[in-house]
Amino acid sequence: MKATRQRDLIVDTFFSQTGHLSVDELVEKAKQRDPSIGAATVYRTMKILADAGLASARHFEGGQTRYEAALDRHHHDHLICTSCGNIVEFENERIEELQDRVAEDHGFNGHAPQARAVRPLRRVQAAAVHPDKQR
């Protein structure tokens, strides 16, 4: 990757964050440090990081890609609240073994599940705000 001041700033901004960032969120954070940074530069930089194995692209609900740092990370899964979109990471060896067995039983090699659920508190809040849209 050709090093440029803007790319260095994007990489530094990305690795200083925790969680899962969309490119739009990363653009916003990078622009706080350098308003001249454009979305295209951020997209290209994240593709380079993902291709190099330094960032993992995760495709969540709604087709939005979010990135997380891949350095020193163990395999983990995600719980995604269908109401608010909050993402919680978790690791569980028993679940891993079961997922591998189910994938194998259905002729798949490996797995990449993402569990979606409405948190009970969120469901109560959503029902109070939108009583006609209970899930």
C-alpha cells in the first residue's frame, strides 16, 4: 500500500476505534482530523486493509458493510438487535462445535452465522413507542 498522509490518518483512526465501523462512520471520524479526506479514499483504504487481512468486513442487516480490526482477534460471532442494530460479540466453544456440526450435516464447509434478536428491554421500549409494530 502506498503510504500517504491521508491513508496513514485513516488507518490510525480505524485502529483507534473499537467495535464495527461503517465506512460512513469512519469518514466522519477521519474528517474530524482532516476535513479534506474523501469517502473514496476511505473505501479504497479499507479494501486494502481487508485484502491484507488487517481488517474484517462484516455484512450485517440492511446490506451495510462494517469493518473491525482483525489483528490479534479470535473467531467470534455476533448478536445483532433487530430493533436498534446494536452488535454484541461473543465466543462460545459449544456453539462453535454445534455450528460446525450443523454446517457439515447440510453440506457446508465452515460457518458464518449471525444471530438476530430483539433485546427484551428494546422490545418493551419499541412497543411503548410503536404499539402497532410489536415483534
